[in-house]
Amino acid sequence: MKTLFILILFVLAWPSDLFAQWKRESGFEIGIVLPDYTGTIQYDDKIGASLKLGAYQSWFKPESTFSFKPLAGISIERLQIDNLSRGGLGGGNNYNGAIWSFNGEMAALAQIRIAKSLFFSIGPMGKYLLTDITKVTIGWWREGYGSGESETKGFNREYFYKPSMGIKAMLIEKNAGKRIFWGFSAEKLWKSSAENFIDFTKTTEVSLYIGLR
């Protein structure tokens, strides 16, 4: 995972004028992450959506009909947990709080120019958890033992988790005569590890994208 992290840093530091025909684009995303939690941990309620903010660097050939578009960046997600419960006849737990996740992302996109100022990109991507900050209150009860409450808070120190892998697609339009790109981004990711006690199997992410060149 450290190799992947170094690769992301290398791509982010790639100079904009290394190859004259390539243009560098700074992009920003704001969107939501919808988790599927049908993993090893079963809950009585649905986990809500996370808010996502991301910042990225990408490179492409704006005058080409077909272009390779590498992309790398970082994102922050906030997962709100309200009365998430699991348990049975002998006991159970109830969770309330929030988890802030910090992630590294990379994608290798194939870009197609489908109109004069309209671009469509699609390709594989990887995302992995750098760390997260958790502040969650856990209420518990056990048959014959009563009930109580504990708190999980602080940084997750299991750095460089195995990456979540999936596919990313973007539909971007360039404003005529300006340096602004805008559009939508969508990702479908399969997660390979849990974030603390929250166990996801996959996520769907939908974001508004704004790019500057």
C-alpha cells in the first residue's frame, strides 16, 4: 500500500508542462456515498449516506477525440450514525456518532470527446483509507447483565488499508471560451476491508464535479 501512496504523490506532483500536448486539470467533487453493508456484520437499520469532498489532479489531451486521462487525489467523507442497532434476544448494541474518513484515490480513465465541448471518461479506479477519526457512542445491553455505554474515539491507526477497487465514470462539459469544466462523476466500488466496526461490502458514489485548467 505504501507503493500505491508514493505513486499517488508522484502523479499529484507531475508538472503540467512535462509534455506539451497534455493539459493538467484541477478538479473538485462534492457528493454522497451510499454504502451497502450486507457484510459480516448485520444491522437492524440502514446506514445513511456519507457526504464526500474531494480534490484531484488529472491530465488529458483536450484536442484529441480519444485520450488517456490519469487521475489522482484525496477525499474526505463524513458518515453520520444515528441509532444504528444490532442484536438479538440475548443482547444488542446501539451506535450514535460520526466517522471522518481520509482517503487516497487513483483512476486510469479512457476519455472520449463526444461533442465539441463534451467529454465522457470511464475506467478502473482504486481508493484506500489513509486513516479516519471516529467519535461514536456505543450503548449495550445483555440479558442478565444489565446495560451500559462506552465511547470509541480518536484516530484509526491501521493505516494503508487494502484498497477498494471499482469503476469510475465522468461526464464533463467545458464552458465555451473559458477554463472551467463541470459535470458529474459516479463510482461503484467493492470494499476489501471494514472501517472500524462498520463493515461495508460496496459503495455507490455520485458527485458534482468542477474542474479548472
